[in-house]
Amino acid sequence: MRVALVCKDKPQSLHIRQENRPAHLEHIRSTGVVEMAGPFLNEGGEMCGSLVILEVETLDQARDWAAADPYARAGLFESVQITEWKKVIG
């Protein structure tokens, strides 16, 4: 199943994102379940959240992946929405 993670950063937390970005990208690479991912940008072009599409067997696997993400462990996110997602186009 595909699962979408929509993550919104806490205000004024760009430094947390930047400090943890290498570990976050390694988490993506090493786990092998990320189909696509990228940051949301604010009006100034700065990263302010994330969209991650996972290919996993269960929602619990997606929740575990999200909890282990270095961004989440660093306290970057104000909110994380985890929802099953169906790819239709693309």
C-alpha cells in the first residue's frame, strides 16, 4: 500500500531541518520504502514541511517509519498526518 505523510514544521525551525537533513536523507535511502519525497516551501522559498510517499504493507509500518525519521526525533514537526494514498496519475 502507498501511504502519504504530510508533515508541517514548527515555526522558526529551519535550523532543525538543516541540521538533521543528512540523517533524514540517509533514513530515506537506507529503509528502501520511500517512493517519492520532498519539502514544502513557504512564500520565501524556505523549506517548511515534507511530503513523503511510502510503499509499505501496513499503516503501522508507516507510523514506525515516521517515528524513526531523524526529523521527527529532533522535534521538527508541528504535525504529521499519515494517510493511505492511492496513486491514479503519474
